[in-house]
Amino acid sequence: MPHAELWQRHRQVMPSWMQLYYDEPIELVRGSGRRVTDGEGREYLDFFGGLLATMVGHDIPEITEAIRAQAGRLLHSSTLYLIRSQVELAERIAKLSGLSDAKVFFVNSGTEAVETALLLATQRRRSHQVLALRGSYHGRSFGTVGATGIRGWSATALSPLAVTYVHSGYRYRSPFGHLDDAAFVAACADELRTMIETSTAGDVACLLAEPVQGAGGFATPPEGFFPAMKAVLDDYGILLISDEVQSGWGRTGRSFFAMPGFGVTPDAITFAKGLGNGVAIGGVVAPAGLMDCLGANSISTAGGNPLATAAGVATLDYLLSHDLQANADKVGEHLMTGLRAIAEGCPLVGEVRGMGLMIGVELVVPGTREPAVAATLRVLEAARQRGLLIGRGGLHGNVLRVTPPMTVTVAEADEALTVLREALTTVERTEENA
Ligand code: PMP
């Protein structure tokens, strides 16, 4: 079927609010390593897939084989029976989380992972009041969408939760003005305390927080941000849930889950996306005292099924045996340095930020901090035309997101940097002449 016909049929049968990238959306049909091929035979370097699904790259033989072997033995989606790979994966994640006496519950997606964490926190604290960070993204279900602080991702303004937003670690557009790190952190912690005191009924269940905000444009807090926030939460007995659907598994280069790398032990961690390397899986890890507080089974029939957990075990094995956290640190640093060098000669770039392989490039109207939204879309398209897939995000949709699989090499990073330099320069010139 020709590509144009597929796109036409998609529009006919899929909801209008399903967003696809690019004016002419592409169909990915094959992948190998860090490269994907579309239905028309064009090859791309995949610098966004790293957190969407392909945490360690496409078609990694060890992982593909583990999935194939499980599919050949048993496909079963009921979790009413013992599942060896589920128990094994849970034990390993519990240990890697660094949480004491940890237990793990598996689901099928990041949204379900956050829903489960919300069930735990609200049940434990007997309150439906929740704090969330501005610019957050936690999912698209009824509960999680209400705690998502980006209007573009909010399908409904109704919510089963009473949500109060506080400022995140996003410094580029701080409401507190231009402060140094310590003063910014103190202002955020002050705001948190004031909001708890004045805008809630006082018995808040939890703060939901992404250590590095993903859809929010890889907003990365300064050192000290989370310890200061946690100190305030502790004064009120409010739980901290670290949503690591994007930042987990060593992608930040610093620690296995990102929140402990910021010096804070959360009360629960949610994870998903990368763990199955393309197979749907998610979960929550939390100390037994919190995990066991529910009175009945949570989501869902297929959570932690044999296929998903077999993929998870194989992906985790691969990740750890190849020390991909160290690679994320090394190549991430290389990309960051390269992007900062590009930014120096490109006034379209307002800020380059991030950690490890989560790098955001915020585009602004040159000479101002005004979000350059249309230019961002043009850079995305210009990169695609040159064979590079990257992502987009930010409160205003003006941030390029660079997040390749954790196996990415320095040579591939250089290839991407060349394309990004060209794409940014071309768009900047067009904007100047517009
Ligand atoms: N939390 C975070 C931090 C996310 O980035 C996402 C997905 N972008 C989710 C939750 C929801 O995950 P999923 O799309 O797998 O439901």
C-alpha cells in the first residue's frame, strides 16, 4: 500500500487528536542498532527512540532471541499464575532501586505505572490531594492527565484528584527571576511550603515529580533542588513519587534511577518505556509498607506477563553487562559539548541543557526568550530530511529533544551533530529572510 494511502486511511479510522510527527508522517518498518528504515526505504539515525521504546537500540540479537524464545514457549496474559521471569525481574529492579525492603508491581505502560503509584499514595494517605510540578507529564489516563502540567497534553480539565502545581527545577523560565542556584532552590522550596499551607487542605498524599522533565523539554533541576523539596515534604509526611518513565535505567549517566542521583530517596519510583526495549511494560517499585497498602489487586490482567518480563530481563541483562550507564555519560557529555558549541554561533538556540542522554535544545526568537515554536517544527523537519529523527517538547513546544538509544557511539553522535548544525543554520537563515 502506498504511503499516502496509509496516511489517508489512518486519518479516516484513528481519532483526530492522535498526534503524529511531521507534516507527512513516516512509517517505520525496520530497525537495526541506532538506525531505522521507513516504508519508502529511507534510513534514519534514531535519536528519539532511545526513550520511546528502544532503550538499547533496535534488533539487539540477545533481546530479540529472548522474545522469540518466550513467544515460542508460551504467550499468556493472565497474571493469576506464577511467572518466573516476572519474579526474577522484580527482584533485580527492587535491588537496583536502592529502596529498602522494596517490592515491584508490573503494568503495561508508564500511564498505568503512575496510576498505580497514585492509588498507593492516595490510599496510604487517605487523601486525593496531590502536588505536581509545572511542565510535568505523567500520562493520558483520567488520573495521570490531571497531574500533567502541560496544557497541550491535557485531554480534559476534569480530574479525580485535587492537584496543586508548584514550580519545577526549570530555570530558563523561572517565575522567581534570575537567581543563582542556591537562591532558586530556596525560592522553589519556599513556594512549595506556601502552596501546601495556603492552597491545599493540608493532608496532601504525594508530590509527583520527574527528576528530569521529559515532555517538559528535559528541564533539569540544579543540584540541591530535590533535597530541598524533600525536606519540605517530610515536614508534612507527604510522599515523594519519582516518575522515572524517561529518566530511569542509567539514561542520565549518573545513577540507575535518577532521583537517588540527586541525593534523594523517594517513596516510590515508576518506570516503563525502555525496559521492554519495544515491548510494552511498566511498573512501580516501593517499600513493602507502601506497596502492600492496597486492599485489592491493581491494574491489570496483562501486567508483567511472560513475554513482557522476558523482554525486560533480557534488556536489563544487556544494559548492565555493557555498562550502558557509563556510555550514556560519555556520549551524552560529547553531545552536550557539541550542541553548546553549535549554540554559540546560533542565536536561535536559547539554552542547551540536560543530563546524560536526555538533552534539550530550547529555541527562541533571536535576541529574546520568546519561544520559537514554528522554527522548532522546521528544525525537526529539516533534520528528518537529512536522515535524523529527534523529538520535540517543552511547555511551549519549542524544545528539541535529543535522546538516542543508550548504545549510541561517539561517531553516531558526531553524525547527528553535523545534521543538527545544518538544520539549525538553515532554519535560522530562513527565519532571518522571512
Ligand atoms: N510519565 C512520564 C514521565 C512519561 O514521559 C510518560 C510518557 N511520555 C508517561 C508517564 C506515560 O507513559 P506511557 O506513554 O507509557 O503510558
